[in-house]
Amino acid sequence: MRLMKHSISFLLFIFILTSCNSNLSSEKVEDIGLIGATIEITQKPTDEKSSWMTINLFDKHNKIIRNDSIKIIVNGIETALQHRQGLYYTDESRYYSENAPANQIYNFGIKLSNGKKYFLGSINSLSEEKIENIECAEQGDLNKNTVIKWKDLKNINKLTIYTSTLLKTANSNDKNYSSKDVIVKQISSNGEYTISKSEYFDPKWTVSGFEFKFATTRFGKMNPKLIDGSKISISTSIEKNINLEKAR
């Protein structure tokens, strides 16, 4: 019985290890048309030169390609596959790069198993933002409206508002929190948003705070020879928090 359990565990391990990986992970890849790519760049809002990015390759069956003979080139710097093991023996190997030198643009290339290089994708970097251009009080007041203002935003065009609530319980010493529906708004470079104090209270809860996330995601150009679904994006965000709970 014990031997059977070990056999089942081993087979499960092999299945998990191989089911998500493409057959191209262990073959020579010499045709860029067999590959798709997803490139995600996150840029620090205040520093164009501070960024991190992940590149995932996939095949026509949408399975991940993790092939050591394939290299990614970011603004002239070659990046190899980084091997990582996740929970339950899952393979989380990926192409990852930080702070690649950028002069207003990111250019990505790929070197296949035969050493041939191809254009992969390109995207402009984002303009630097100023944190102080978003104004709000860190400590709110349940007797006043909540107001947040912004000006001269360069790229940011979306505001997401998360609301935390303190549930009312029989024991006032117990603190149980929940959340309200998330609000998403498209915004311009200058504006303000007000939340009325009348929205703070409900028979079952009281608002305890807000998180405001100012963000943007832009998309760039990919090699048309890649598999459909290939894309490159760059994003950034600034978060502001307002606490409505009284300080002890």
C-alpha cells in the first residue's frame, strides 16, 4: 500500500511538472512563428530608469515555453531563463529583468536555439510623475467629506477606489473588517473626487478608510510573425490611503 502511494505521488509529480510546459521547452526552436510572447513591464512612477519586467513565451496550444536555449534581449542586454520552483513542484521558471537601461523606449529581441536574433517587441517608457501632484489628508474625519485632488498627471488615466469598512458587533472591543464594492473611474490629468460623509455609515458598518490607486497601462508593438495573443504592456501606479478610524 505504501509503495502504491509513493507511485501515485511520483506520477502526480511528473504530471504537474509536464502538463503546463510546452513540448518546445525541450526541443530546438528555430522558427519564430512557433512562439508567442507576453511582456509585462512595471515602471516606478517617479523614475523612468527603475523598472522590472517579466517575459513569458507560449506555443500555439497556449502552453508555456521554458527553453534554456532561447534568450531574451532587452535594450541590448541578453537575459537567460531563470529557473524557479513553485508550490507543489510547479515550474515557475521565467525571463525576468530589472532596471534595463531605457532611453524613452524598451526594445525586446529574441535569440532562438540556432543563434538567430529577431525583433520581439517595443514600447515607449512612461513619463515620470510627481507624487506631490496628488493631494489628500492621510487622516480623514467622519464628520467631513473625503476629497482627493490631482494635477498635471502625465500618463495616469485610471482611478480605482477601495473602501474598507468596520463591521458593527455586539462587543465593541472586537474589530472585524470588510469592504465595499470597488469603484473604477477614467480620469484626466487634472481633477478631484469627493466622497460624501453621508456614505460613511450603514446599520451594519462604518467606513474605516479608503485606498486610492492611480494607474495606467499602455500597450506597444509586437512582431507580427508571433502567435496571436502576443502583447507588450507597461504600467505604473501611485497609491494614497486615507484613514477614517480615530486614533487611540
